[in-house]
Amino acid sequence: MNDRRYLDYLRERYRFLCGHLGYLVALIGLLLLAPLPLLLVFPEDAPLLGGFLFPGLGLFLLGGFLRVCARVPEDNLLSLAEGSLLVVLAWFAAIFAGAVPFVWAGQGWTEAVFESTSGWTTTGLSVLDVAQTSPVLLFFRSLMQFAGGAGLAILMLSAMAGPAGVGLSAAEGRSEQLVPQVRQSARLVLRLYFGYLLFGVPALSLAGMGWFDALNHAFCALSTGGFSTRANSIAHWNSPAIEAVLMLLMGLGTLNFLTAYTLLKGHWRAVLGNGEVRLAVVLLPLATVVLFFAGAFRVYPELPEYLRVLLFQVVSALSTTGFQTIAFSGGEDLGYLVLILLMLIGGGANSTAGGIKQHRIYLLLKGLRREVREAARSPRERCEEGIWIGGRRRFLNESEIRKAAAYVGLFLFVWLLGGCALTAYGHSLGDSLFEFASTLGTVGLSVGITGADAPDGQLWVQIFGMLFGRLEFFVLFWGLAKLARDLGAAGKIPR
């Protein structure tokens, strides 16, 4: 392909990308406009109108313009690199547009970008004084988490032509489809997600929350986000019923959508054999028992209340939700270590949760088991390890294990690097590693070093950590590398 033809090819591909980007940008605009009806319920928040209206309407019109001008063909395919670039551009647009309402309300730019990033990435770390924040802004934070949990790209796949969504779905980290067609698969995901919500809001209301608190906490529990409308998070209610409902919602949010769909189809054997389910069933009671006998966070004199608090925090950490019922303080090293490990492991693949993901950990454990069995077997025996994916059982292959090991290694390296970076701002190594595990795992549990008084440099370290954790590193690399490569190639071609 000569230079002129290659330039024409790039123009055609980027026209195609702009068309799909128009879908995503328009969606972001609609999400920014969604809180406006609440101004009728909370008229005292009317000064915030412009903070939602201008960026929301602007992005919606821009998205429509891109879509109309691009005229995307129905049968064109997105490559993984193109899907990655679209996801990166959509997330950057969402984060910076989502920061505008906070700036409009008087927040500094860094704090506003941090809050927006924490919202869209479903992290839940916050620099706002929740007690002084308007209800409309609180709702917007929860809405960001609910939309970010489903994935901005996945939300739009139901409206996109079938084959175009494949690269975008893979770039969002959801490589396994519920059904062969991407569009239909995305619609099933949305039905599950909103079905959980229709259960969660009434359940929390019956458990003792007001409607506004119930809606916000259902959003944030299902998206494994962790934002709360109360300064003390879930500890504000001190209610076993509320905590029980939230644990169920957090569990549903961290469950692989493919596994949930398999469960609804009645394939119990596949669900019970699923590696993520098995790993979670082992980790939850094990971590609770370790924390109990270590006496970690023991400020409750009564045993039932203490066990309740421990179990809630273990579920909150492993699901990467980040709701808190207790304030963490120094002198609890074993408790910190257990929670750090849970936050790093995270939830199920193809779910709303963050972290390394249980599927990768399970793959490594299966690979280790196979190596041990290989060493002990006779030359005539052959060792194969099988795993359940949805309703299908298949054997492991070396490529899967290598990719999982590479990702885990990169994740841990970035975690250690980020933790060391936070120590440069005067925090202890233990607190820094805990806080950055929460940041990179998109969890939201905090030892108190993230707040409005945190230095801007620290907040930007955490902003990049949240992005890396949510987009799983390689999406950022692929997307930005493609953009840089194409711009460089176009710049070298004489006009």
C-alpha cells in the first residue's frame, strides 16, 4: 500500500471510529443531563443547573453531529486496537465532562477530576465533604458509578450494529459473551443489571433506608462502587438488615455476568464448578476467620456484632465495593494485610468489580496444581486441568496461564510503585500500600490519607491508578499506542 492509499485508509478508519465515538459521547451527554429532573425535588440545588446542562447538552449534540457526519456502515468491524482507542477516548470524555458539575459547585479542578474519575471507574474514594454536598451532586456521583460499572461501551453495544461491537467489547475487558451476538449479549447484561436494581432499591427501603439513600446505595453496591450519601458510610445506620441487603447486592455486582446468566438458566453444576465461585467461597470465610482470631479491628465488645462487621468488610473488600462500617486506624497490620490481599484479588471477570480478578488467580492456582501433578506423574500419564466458563467446561492452555501471570506481575509492580509514590507525601508504607491497593483495585476503602487536604500530586497519582485499574493497563497502552502510531505515520506522508 503506497503512502497516499494508506492515508486514505486512515481517514476512512478514523471516520468510522468517529461515528462510533458519537454514540458514546452522546450517551455521556445524556448521563450528565439525567440528574436535572431532581432539581424539581431539590429546588435549592438550582444553581447547579448550568454545571450539568452545558456539558451534557454539548456532548449530546457533538455525539449526534459525529454520528450523522460519519455514516457508519453496518457491516464494518472494529479491531481490538480500534476498540481500545474508542474506550480510552470515551473514558477521557466522561471523566473531564463529569468533573464540570463539581467545578461548577466550587471544587478545585484536581479535586473535581479525582471525584469524577473515582465515580466512573467505580472506585469510591472521595475528596468531598459528603455532609455539605448537595443531593443532586450525590445522586450524580452514584449515577456515574452505576453507568461506569456496566461499562460505557457495553451500554452502547445494544444500539450498535452486531460485528462492530466485538472489538469494543474485548477492549472493555468483557471477552466472554452470554450469547453469540454481541448486541443481544449486551442487552441481556443490561436486563440482569437493571433487574438487580429493581430488587435492591425496595429491599434497602424495607430494611430502613429512605428512598433517596436506597437508590444511591443500590446504584453503588451493584456497580461495586462504594460512594455513600453519608459521611460515615454504612456505619451511619448500624443496621444488620441493611448490611445483609448490601452484601447480597455487592455479591451480585461482583458475580460474572456469564455465571449469573448460567445460574438463571438453571445450570447449577456449571455454577458450582465455576472457579471464581469456588475461590470466593473459600476466601470469604477464610479471611473472616483470620481477622477474627487476629483480633483485627476489634472495637465491638459483643461477638455477633464483631463477626457481622468483619464479614461485611471482607465482602466489601473482595467485591471491590468499598463500603465501610468501621474506621481503619494504625496498629492493625494483619488486618491491613488481609484486606490488601482481598482488594488486589478483586471480583469476577466480566463483572462490575475491579482488582486482578478471581479468574486470573484461579488460572494461576490451576496452573500450579498442574505443575505439581506433572512432577509426580508417571511418563505415561497426562495431566489436564479443566475449568467451567458459563455452561461449558474446557481445558486450560499455556497461553491463558502466561497471560494471567503477566497481568498479575504487572498489576503487583504498579501497586508497589504507586504505594512507594504515596510514601513520598509523608505517609507510612503500610498506609500507602493499603490506599494504593484500594486505588488500583478500584475499591474505595481508605485509611484516611485520601481527602480534600491531600496534595494535588498525590491525587494525580491516584487518578492514574484508578484509570489503570479500571481499564486493565493494556487497553490504555493499545489505545494510546495506536493513536500515536497513526498520527506519526500520517505526519510522515507528504500532502
